Amino acid sequence: MSTTESIPTSHEPSHDPDERALFSRLAATMAKHRRIVIAIWLVVTIASAPLALSLTGALSGAGWDAKGSPAEKVRSELRTDFPQLGAEFPVVVYHQNTPITSDSSGVTALVAELADGPRVTMVVDPLSMPPGSGMISRDGMTAIIPVGQEISEDAQRPVAAGELGAYVGTLTIADGAQADVAGEWSMWSDFNEMNADALHKAELVAGIPTLIMLFIAFGALLAAGIPLILAVAGIAIGFAVLHMLTWVTPMSVWSMNFSMMIGLAVGIDYSLFIVSRYREERAEGKDAIKAIENAMSTSGKAVFLSALTVVLSLAAVFLVPVMVFQTMALGMILSVIAVALAALTLLPAVLVAMGDKVLVSRGKKDPDIAAEGRWAKWTGVALKRPGMVLAIGLIVLGALIVPAFGMKLGMPGATVVDQGYTSRDGYDLLVDAYGPGAAAPAYVTVDAADANKVVTIATATPNVVDARVVTPPAETGRVVVRVTPGTAIDDSRTQEMVHNLRQELDQQVTNADVGGPAGQNTDLTDTLINRAPYAIAIILVVAFILLLVVFRSLAIALFSVVMNLITVGAAFGFATIVFQHGVGTNLIGIEHQGFVDAWAPLFFFALLFGLSMDYQLFLLAAIRERYQATGDTRRAIGEGIARTGRPITNAAIIMIIVFVAFGITGPIPPTELGLTLAMAVLLDATVVRVMLVPATMALLGDKSWYVPKWMAKILPVVNFSH
């Protein structure tokens, strides 16, 4: 192997004998002080519980503005100089079956009662407004009643809107009439409630199947419960930290479901791999201390590297200057760190404390060891016909990738909330009476002298149905022009309208800024699309470097990154088929949006790349361990896959259960993420691990371990043998 770095074997020990000792020493320390370690984790978990359980109420629906965007500037100007516009007020949409002008009693009574509502500081009576104000619909049967509330910070806006919605629900409305609370903050209040309900449902849906699967995996009830308990403990601590962060900065409600989903999935995975390896060591006759040392020096190291990969991948999301996405990433990072710490510290203590109770019953063979023969047989096919197996795998994944090239991106509006909630019902009333664009106007702030010019330009812009000045001049000498599009906020034509309007205003008007809901959605989508390539590039570079360092192989680093890209592409194709084209949406009870959420590709990529690296690391670590022991690549492939086949399959099934549970119980955003992640894990654990990896390595042979000599001299040695 003149062109290949010499890999340490059983006859050639690692030139860095202390490299493996870190995780062994950690395991020994945790085992030696197991009572103290367990007690500390128990106290911290119990102390975290109140904060974790009350997290929902502390999270915010705010933070959707792209920092530094025109829409953010307009929002600030509206709040400071035009509070009377009520651009962010909750809006009570009132509808009756007779013209309001001929029977105004319902509106009059409602306005009077709203004045006594929670936190209410003002109520705009539509009957007192000029006919051209648009407060009463053209058919005269629907009225808009803006309601101002006392708010000191954005985090309170969804709460206050929710209180108003609950209050309106208690009022007596005239027969045949309907009143609902619509608007941005009412929508987030309802979304928060849906999120909390979905979280509880997902826990129930995932809990029992996961426990059953863990029992099948281990064949022992106590062993089965350990990964679940450790994952829950880690999530509780992660949630508590997330709650404490809300004391200093707003944290998005979106961070909760996603962090729960990821924390539960990877926490169980990490525990399962360590427990499986621990039981394997015990089956070979080692005592508890030696077994946990060996398990942690191999599987524990892989857990650390896997968690590091996920964390670094998610950290790239911080390149997107949007609070919602930064806090989503932060929430998931906290969960991954917490469950990884539990796996690396609490788990060794628990396993040693439980002694033989976590082992397979006497007289029974460990199911992981028993399954090695079946996995070796299948791997033999891939090793015998690597070209054919590789081609079949690539064709399967390639067929799924094709739809991804037609992916359309957008951001959902009020339809993200289910019908039956007041914000959604109010939105539907508003759209029925005023058209789809009424709920998503653009607001243009401009010097009063140029206001009419803006109205003229806006009126001539395609897809604009109305443009008018809606405020008197402020002390700054500026006014607000409301521009109403003919399409909904989640329609690509609305974004096109904003782009066209901005282009014309930039050329013809000085100091005119376009914001409002339409502008915010457009800026958000544009920011995500523009920043995503940089974040993805960083993820790819970090993953490549990590793989290169861990496996000291240029070939493995390259083909692992390529395979992960292929897996991600296939998952993108699946998301396009389901959420853009609507295939199967009726089965999962969600509305067909006609696009994939603009935030999704970046998060899909970060999470999918991190999670696909999960199994890749465990598998390749096992193969490298066998290669270090034998010096035979083909033998190492067969033995590595045979050893990890059943544990990885069980882990994948559990992860899929968790993701599907969150996917079928939540609103559209967690549904998109959950089902797409489930598909990616399925593809990664089957096509990639069973077909592409062994076939590729078989074709490469000893070149799988190739690394230039100059690079070998500077790379550290990460030893996976003991």
C-alpha cells in the first residue's frame, strides 16, 4: 500500500496510546461514582421539570422579520410614528347575514363589549369611520374592528391576542352572526396552542411503539426503558435551559416541537448504541467496569462525534439573520447537547449500577450477536456484486431526487392554523368578504409629498387591487400607503408584486419603504434563499473535515459527503412530492400548500446531514475498528456491517417512529420536518448503509483508506479499537 497511509492493526498499535483513554477514563469515573452521578442527574432533572413543563407559555410567536430588511424598518416606523393605524392590532372580524348599515345593533353591541376586554386600550368603531376606509365590506355584511391592547414587549402579543380571542368566544353574538379574532398575533396564539396539543399527542403516539421497539431490540424490559428515560431527562434539561433563555431574549415557539423531536430521536439512538455495545462486551465475559470502558471508547466516541456533527450543522443556521430560525436551531442544539451528555455520563453510571439486569437472560443469545450472520450474508451480496448493488441504490435515490429540481418555496400564512381556531375562522371571514390579499397588505411608508405618486405606481403594479393613503402625516412628515394584493400572502404572485413595487419605487420615489405582512414574507423568503447556500457550504466543509480527521481517509470523507448529499436530495424530492404537489396530504390531514416552506431546505439540510452522519459514523467506526484489527478491507466491511446491522436498524426504526409521530400530530411545519426526516432516515439506514457504503468500499478496496502522506503527518489518530 504505497499510496495509502498505513493504518494501525492489531500488530501495529496506535502511535497515540492516550487517544482512546479519554472516553475510557470518563466511563470509569462515571461508573466508580455512579451513585453520585445518578443523584446529580436526578436532582437536576427534577429541578428542570417545572421550567420544562411551562416552556410553552414562555415562548414567542415574534421574530419573523429578517434583520436589516426593509420590512423590519417599516414595522419599526409603524410602531413608532403610526400607532393609530393598528397594523399589528388583533382584528375582530364580524359577519352577519343582513347589511350592517340597515341593522348595526350587532356591531354596536360588540364594540361596547370589546371595550371591557382583556388589556384593551382602544376599539375602532367601524361605523364611525369614513365610507372609504374599508372597515365595512362592499357587500355591507362584514366589519373589521381593530382592537388595541396594552403590550410592553413582542412576547406578550400572542398571549394578549389569545386572551382577546377567548374573551370574544364568551360573548353573546346575534343570531346568525359570527365574530372571530384574526391577525398575525392571534394566529401565533392559536399556533402555540396547536403546537402544545401536538406535542402531547406526539409523546403518546411515539411513546408506546418506541418502548415496544426497544424491548424487541434488547429482549429485556429494564434495558428497554433506559434509552427512553435518559432521552427524557436530557430533553427536560434542554427545555429548562431554553426556558431560562426566554428571560433574556425572546425564543420562538417553533423551537419547542423541533427540539423535542430531535432530542428524543437522537437521545434514544445514542443510548441504544452504547447499551448494545456494552452488552456485547459483557457477552464476551468482561466485567461491568471493563465492558463500559470498552463500550465508551468505541460507541461513546462515535456518540460524541455524531452529536458534534449535528451541533455544528445546526450552528450554520445562525447565518440566517432571523430570530425564529436562530432560536429553532438553538433549541435543537441544546437538546442534542443535553441528551449526548446524558448518554456519555449518566448512562455508564446507570448500566454499571444495574449490573446483570440489563443483560440478556441466561441461556439466551444476545439478539444483536444472533443477527450478525444474517447481516453478513446480505453484505456478502454487496461485496460480491458491488457494481450492480451500487447502480441499483443510485437509481432508487436518483428517482427521488428528480422532483426536487422543481421545488417551489414559500411561507405559509394563516392557513398554517387549522379551521376551528378563531384566527383561522376570522381569516376565512376576511378573505370571503375582502379577497385573499386583504389579510396580507403591503404598507409603504413615504414622505407625504410623494404619497399620491406611490398610489399611482402601486395601482399600476400587476396583482394590486387597491392602493390608498391610510394615515395623516406624522410629525416626521411621512404617511402610510396601504397596498392590497389580489392574492394571499403565501402565493408567489404576492412576492412578485412586492418585488415589482419596490423596483418601481426605487426608480421613481425617494425614501419609500415597503413592508407590512406581504413585505415581511417576501423579505423572509429572500433572506432564506440567499443565505442558505452559505450555510450549506459551511456544513459540507465542516462535515468533510470532521470525517477526514476521524477516519484519516480522503476517500471515506469524500464519498460519505457525496452519499449524504444524495440522501438529502432524495429527501428534498420526497418533500416536493408530498407538500408541494399534495400527494398523500389527505391521508395525513393537512392542507395542500402548493409549495415547500422556505425555511425547510436549510433545516432539512442541516438536520439530515447531521443525522445521516449519525449512522455513517457508527457504521464506518465499526468497519475501521475491524480494519485496524485485521488489515483486510473486505473482511472489515463484512464484519463491521454484521456487527452494527441490527443496532442501527433498530435505532433507525425508533427514529422513524418518533419523526412520524410528530409528523402526523402537528401543524404543517413540524409535519414537513418530521415526515421528511423519517423518509431520510429510512433511505439512509437501508439504501445508503446496506447498498451504497459496502458497494463503494468494495470497489475502492484498500484505496478506501487513502490519505496523502503529507496529510497523514498532520492529522490526529482517532482509534476505534480497544
